[in-house]
Amino acid sequence: MDTSAGSWWFTLVLTVFASARLTRLVTFDKISAGLRAWTIRHAKDPDKGIAILSRCSWCMGIWISAAVTAAAFAFRGQPWFVWPALALTAAQITGMITASRE
């Protein structure tokens, strides 16, 4: 396992942007609207628990970030982690660039 400073920074950047992209995907994007609606409909209280997590980026973001961070440091450098994280990072940065032009 490479423990050089460069690999730590690369892992950190991938982790931050992949977490941001997944959080947006779960809490905001149209593609997951059906899952959010289903979750809210089936919740006992639509203002608590998983129902609120499904539409609150700050609430869901901490859990997604925790999971991605754990995976990042457990499997750092493994292609099956790096490539999806890199794709999520590219998607997040592209979304940020295009949103700034709108």
C-alpha cells in the first residue's frame, strides 16, 4: 500500500467529490425522485428518520461521507474503488462547472 503524501491527497480529493456526488444523487437528482417519494410515503413520520434523510443533503451527507471515507481508507488504491470514485468525482466537478454557467 502506498502511503506517500500524494496518494493521501488523491484519496482525499476522490473521497470528498465522490461523497458530494452521491449525496446529491440521493437527496436531489431527478433519477432518485421515485425512491425518495417511496421512502417518504412508507415512513411512519415523514419528518423523522429515513424520510428526512432522503431529502436533507446535510443529514444524508454525513452518512454517505462516513461510508465513502471508510471505503476509501480500507481499499485505497484498489481499482474497484478508485475507478468508480474517479467517475463520481468527474461527474461532480462537471456538474459544478455546468451549473456555474447556467
